[in-house]
Amino acid sequence: MNKAESAALELILAERGWESTIQPETADMVIINTCSVRLTAENRAWGRIAHYAALKRQHSFILVVTGCMAERLKKKMLEKQPQIDYVLGNFQKQAFALVVDAAADGRIIPDIEESPQFTFAASHYEKGAFKAFVPIMHGCNNFCSYCIVPYVRGREISRNPLAILLEILQMAEQGVREVELLGQNVNSYNWLDGISIPADYPLDNPLAAKAQVQLVALLDCGAMDFPSLLAWLAEILGGSSIGRIRFVSSHPKDLSERTIDVLAKYPIFARHIHLCVQHGSNRILQAMNRKYTVEKYLELVNALRKKIPEITLSTDILIGFPGETEEDVQATLQLLETVRFAYAYMYYFNPREGTPAAEMDTQLSMVDKKQRLARIISVQRAISQTVMQERVGQTVQILAEGLSRKSSSELLGRTEQDMMVVCKGDSSLIGSFINVKLETLRGTTFKARLVED
């Protein structure tokens, strides 16, 4: 989400004639877009802020800090680091254009008001990209006991489906071939506000006109939920240059059978889902306020693999939660062995100020948390290697996204199962879907050979 929102900020700058630079000593404005999900992310952000605050003493520029950390700390950031010119929380980003205009005039706006409701940017396109992120909802109503997100992102709000489609169609015109739908919990998408046509919606575009007619019929039957949105987009974009759709993040309690059926029906959806389980112990899941059990999670996994046999799964694992026992760790290791995720993001519990878990009196030592995490990582890495090795010899389709960093004669891309591939190929293939045969595996990257159609 931060990557998409950063792209939206860059577009505002580009529209006003600003250019990016890789040399901070020549910059007129530096924007740091922050994350608060884990303490390590905030620590990195403070390091960046300190670096640019020191640089500012040598070279005058506007320093803007935005994102979830800015939303959480607000004016406390200014007290800690007076060199910051603007702290823009998530509900102040809509004023970024005013900040840019003021900077162009040599002014500082003394106070930025918060919007009562989150405002989606019109576009999140990155120039030259063949893959793009498209936010469809914002916020979270789940209040997992360890998570800061509901406090810094606010309640769930869904984006106008016509605005979503308009952005995707515009991206397609600019060469994008794959889009990833974003939200703190995409499965909670629920549009209730009827037909609202964006000012620049291209009714003269046959796909756009068809989409509006279909949407009217759908909304006559009630709200548009996530599976309805997916099916509607698949029907429309099947006739466009968009070849693949992904989405993230999915909460297991909200992944419905209807959603699985839609994914199985339309081949435009990548055969991969990131389904965050967090832990393998029902006792810990309950303490986390996750609102599902391991058994329910495994039912979802079985349903996905039954209806979409080629699908791969990835997940998040949070280890070292307060009160966690060795039995709970063993249950998590067993879950990894049972599900066999293609990959997982694994981390130990960081208490986040203001969350219920931070106040629990059964906190584990850092030594225990790190030791347990190391065991989880070791087991999952072995599973990932086995899962990927089993695919060697297969012929798959990848989107050639660019050139490999290691060799300008190699193309870099991902399979629809979200696995990295490099293969020899001409740069003219970048931005195209190509067929390759997976020949070897090194680390987490396949070496492949281009297969002629």
C-alpha cells in the first residue's frame, strides 16, 4: 500500500513539473513515507529522518514525513525532530498538492487539516511500469490484538468501482499488463453508494460503457462485495490488454466460497493467494483476536486447492506472541508442514504502543522470540525449496518485467504463482507475457529457457 501511495504522491509532483533525483543534496523536497506495522520499520524511518535532518543543515529543502508513523505520532514527531517541515498523516495526504504548491512559492503552510474521511488518489501509476498497484479499500475493522493498523488507517472504506476500473484502463493505455488490487483486507470490500461516475470517466470507451451498464444491473441487486467486484472486473478486463490480476491482503475469516469460485472461473486471476494465518495454535489465534481457527484455515486451503489445483499459497507468521508456549510453537511448525506454503513472511512479536497485546503481562524474552523465529524460518525455507524444486521442468508463463540486475542479457519476471524467474531473452520482450521452461533453481529464483509459441 505504501508503494502505491508513494506513486500517487510522485504523480502530484510530476504534474507540477517537479523531477525526481537520486542525489539528495540537490533536492528541493524530500518525502519519507513511513510504516508503523512493526517497530523495526519505525526505527528505520527514524534513521532516515535523522539522516535528512542532518543534511538539511547543509542544504535547504522541504522535509515531509507522511504515512502511518506520521498518523500515529503526529506533532510528537516535530517535537523530536524540529527539522521536519510537514507531518502528514493518512488523513492529510489529500493536502499534499497544497504543500507542493506552497513550496514552489517559497511558503510553508502552518497547519494542515485532517480529512474526516480517507480520500483515494485518482492514480497510483509508476512511469514505465508494467505492473501496478491499485487500492480498492482502505482501513481495517478487525482490531487484531497485536496490530496498529486500525488505529492509523481508520475504519474500512471501499473505493468507487468505476474509479477502480478507470484507473486500471488508464494504466492499460500506459502499458501496464498486470495489476494488484490492494487493501488492508480486500475481502471486506463492500461498495454501498450506488452509481457515482468519475468526472473523467470515458463513456466513449466501449469497455468503460459496458462496465457502467453492468454495474447498474449489479447494484440494482444490492451492494457490490469483493467477489462481485472481481467477477465484474474479470468480465470487463478480459477484453483489454491487462493479462493478470492479483490482490492482497486477504483475511481468512472473510475469504468466501464465492470468491474462490470466481477465482477458479476466470483465468485472468493469478494462481496465488497471500493468506495470512499468523499462527498455528488456536489458543494464540484467539488471543490475537483473529476470529478463525486452524481447522477453519485448513478448510479454506483445501477448498482453494480443490477448485484451483495449480494455486500456491504464501502467508505471514507471527511468533513469540505473549503467553506462547513450546506446544504453540510445535503447532505452528505442524501447520507449516501441513499447508506447505510457497513462501512466508516470518517475524517475531513487537509490542506496538496502544494495542492490547502490548499490555499483556506474559511477554516473552527477546532471546526466546529470536530462537523460536529461527526454528520457524529454518523449517519454512526447507519447505519453500521443496515446493519450488517440484516445479523444475514445467513450462509456465511469466510477465517479463525488466532486465536481471546480474545480466543485461537476461529477462526478469514472475510466474502467476508469484515465483521469480530469469531467462535469456531480448529486451524487446519486456512488458510481454512469455512462455518459459523452468530448468534449474538457485535460491528462490528459477533459471529458465524461452519457449517459442
